[in-house]
Amino acid sequence: MYPYARAAARLFGASRKSRLGFFDEITTHHRAWPTDTDIFGELNNGRILTLFEMGRWEMTMRMGLGRLVLREGFGFAVAGVSVRYRRRIPTWSRYHMKTRLLGWDERFMYVDQSMWRGDEACSQLLLRAAFMHKGKSVAPQVVTQKLGVDAQSPALPDWVANWIEADATRPWPPQS
């Protein structure tokens, strides 16, 4: 089941925190609850994606993007994701998540997120997302201008550019 209460608490808490700069990294603190873990007693890979989503929500709320999305009637669609799972996060463990906007191209924004137990990296997510309005994609530059961010995207790291290039070779629709 989706953790609605936790999501609401995160959004409410984010609304009471200081504003973030557009490229500031945000760190959020969490605990692996029994409802987050699988039969092996570790954070479930599907739940990890949901928890990363909550980290993105907090980041977008604190950078002012949440209000803009509501005011303009924008939607936020995940268009691709790559996840590395490297270390377990057992039930009841405390961990923290780092979230940052890496930049954008003509169609998508790119976000880097990671989960850590102490100084040990446990998982990392690279996400590509599009803003939508009335069923059509909105260029990231339009969104940043409406937000009052007069910045160009920094150059995307090589590992992100390589992922974009490799993903472009993947057939769509999938071949059976």
C-alpha cells in the first residue's frame, strides 16, 4: 500500500522549511519501517522507488516548483529511470537520502538520488522526468523561466550523457 500518511507528512514538513536553490542538494532522514521491507527483512526494491519519489517531492517543494506546478496546472511524468542497488537497508535501520537536480536538456530534467547508511552508499537512482500540460510536454526552459530561474543547465555529467545516448538506441515499442 502507498504510504499516504508519510507522503503527506513529508510535504507538510517541506512547506515549513527554508527555500532551496535550484541546484542545491537536499538530505532527508528516514527509517526502514516493517511495511517498507520484504520477506528478507530489507528495504523492498519497489518501495525504494517510492521513497526516492518522496525525496524528489521535498526537493521540488523547497525549490518552489510545487507551487508553480499547481498554479500552471503542470504534471510531472517520470520518463526513465536507472537504479543501482548495492547494499541492504534492514528493517528499522536509519538511513538518509540525497537528492539533487543535475540539469536538463531540451525535453527532460535529470535528477540524481542516493540512499546512505552512515557513510556507505546503498542505492542510487538516475531519473529523467518531463513536465506535462494538457497532455503535451513542456520544455524545461519554459518551467525554469516561469520559476524565475535565469540559469542555463550545467553540463550533464558524462555518465548521464552516456545513459541518455544508450537509452536512445533502445527500441520502442519493445520488441518481443
